[in-house]
Amino acid sequence: MGKLTFTLYSRRQCHLCDQMLAELRPLLSGHDVGLEVVDVDTDDGLRNRFGHKVPVLVAEDEELCHFRLIPERVRRLLEYH
């Protein structure tokens, strides 16, 4: 099993994206995990896939949440990884 990596699909000037990232960072602090923030507007495929659904948090090919962070899902994944 490799290092757990969270991917946050977001876009610039998105207050929900900024809020999710701000809430996510403390949850991940102290854990040996990766965090990748991807701007969906830099790729036509991602822009078409996510549209206005951002922010979307994904880990291990599973969508954990969108629009609002669900801390319990992140904590559960951190516990079992």
C-alpha cells in the first residue's frame, strides 16, 4: 500500500474551494499523507468532468465529498490507512 494522497479539485477565486482547503489542512496535519490541489480550469477534461461541482475531495479513487468538507470521512480514511 502506497502513501495515501488526497486530491482536491478546485478552481481559482472559489470561496468554497478555499474553505475546504483551510478545513482540510489541519485534519491532515501530523499524518504522512499527500495533498494535491488541482485547478480544474487548467484542463478541458477536468473542467467538463467537474463543471460547477467543485470543490471535490478524492482519495484512493473515491469521492469523499464535494462543496463542503465532511471531516468524518477524512478521519475514517486516515484511521484505516
